[in-house]
Amino acid sequence: MEYLPQDPAILVSSINMLLRDEEFDTLESLCCFYDREPAELMATLEKEGYVYSEAQKQFRPIGYDD
């Protein structure tokens, strides 16, 4: 993958796949590779209803773990 998708649903799926398949160890390393700021990416996806779980190493729907 040469760039991160713009569509929020595809972006979440892509990030979770890259982290799950151990292409990247952390969200920070993934963001560094794609020249994105982790805080900006998390803020963008939070607006779309997703929050990053450090324990699970994935974006999850807000309220999923409640």
C-alpha cells in the first residue's frame, strides 16, 4: 500500500490490517511510514466514531469496550 485511504471505513480497516498482520509494531511506526501524525489520525477517526485501543492495537467503535 503506497498511501493511506481517505475513506474513513477503508482507512480503519487498512490500519487495523497493517497492525494485525504485524507490518508495523505500533501506530506511531505506521504513521511515520505514511508521513502522518498519530494524533491527527486519531482525531480524524474519532470524528467518525472510532477510538484507538493501545491494548488491542486497533481502532474500535466508540463504546465497543464499555
